[in-house]
Amino acid sequence: MFLSAVAAIVLTAPVSALHAQTTNRLDPGGLTFRDFGVPDNGASYTRGEQSIGGGTTQNFTRVLGIDPASQAVRLRFDSVKVELLLPMGWQASEDGERGVAYTGDKRIRLIVWRVDFAYEGVRDAEHYAATKAGSMKARRPGVQAQARKLRDGSFVIVYENVPKGQSDNSGPRTVFDLIIPDPRNPKVAVLVTLGMPASEAGRGLQLLALIAKNMRIDW
């Protein structure tokens, strides 16, 4: 009963960014990777930090190719068996559990993970989306969250008014979760988490659409 109530609240929450997606699909809205990066011919992906919190070692992510026309770089995150096309000027690395990418100033950050729904204690992608959004609202008073199922069977969650981290100087953030179930095994999925300052979130779903459109997953 509790989870049903959480789902009802989450799925009807008035989050403006997700409400604008009236077609139940992500749409770049005419934006391209040029709108989110710096034209450096992929040079930024060969430099960057080599560790994360707690001293966990990270490795540079493999660059598979550079697309000068779209000002994007294709990367392979071996740890999660996912390829992403990302804007030039970003940096990327990975550890044994996730891939990470971010702008040079770290105002926009992306994480790609693998999710096992049984391990998380939920039935499927829909249950996971409702539970995660409800949990965020319960733990972070003031956060707005809404989940929606998209036409292709994936789910997107938008979290607004997320408190900034200790290292952030840009105020509250907006975070987007894209949950992509394995088409052959609905018990597992790939999760893409994209966060940015709330002041820049108007284009967040468009960037997520670009990333999702060009993603390749080895299931």
C-alpha cells in the first residue's frame, strides 16, 4: 500500500520539465552536441582526474572516435558495457561499477550504471522509478520528483530543487534519471543520471535525449 501511494504521488507531481514532454519520448528539440561542449577535437578526454572520493582509482575511458561535424566524441565505458556519444570539451573516466563524464567546470555531470532490480528489492523498472523518486522526496524535503514511462519502454525521472553538493557553488540542482530496461531481461537495466545547476536545467531533457539517441548498450 505504501509503494502504491508513493507511485501515485510521484507520477502526478507537477514537475514542469517532464510535463513539457507531452509525446512520451525524449526530444533534442533541435539542439546538438555543439550546444553543450567546447570544440577541442576531443583533446579533453585524454586528461583529467584519476581518482574519486575515498581514493578509488579511475581509468580514462576509451575514445572510439571523434565526429568533428557534430563536435562529439564516442566513448566506451567497459565497466558497464556502454558506448556514449558526448560533447567535446568534457572529461570522462570510470571505475569498476560506473562510468562518469562531466564538463570541465563540473557543473554538468553524468553517471552511467547497471541496475539489478532484484538486488534493489523492486519488481521492475516502473517499480524502481516510483520507489527511487518517492525515496528522494522522503529523504530530501522540498525536492520535487516525477517519473514517466516513455514510448520505448524506458522511464525518466526528473528531480527538481536538489540540494547542491559540498563542492558546488551554483545553488540547487536538477537531476534526470533515465532507466533503460534490458529488452530480453526486464529484471536488469542501464541507468543514466544527468545532473546540472537548476539555472541551466531548461535544456537538460534535450541533452538527455541526445545522449540516449546515440547510446549503444551491450546487453
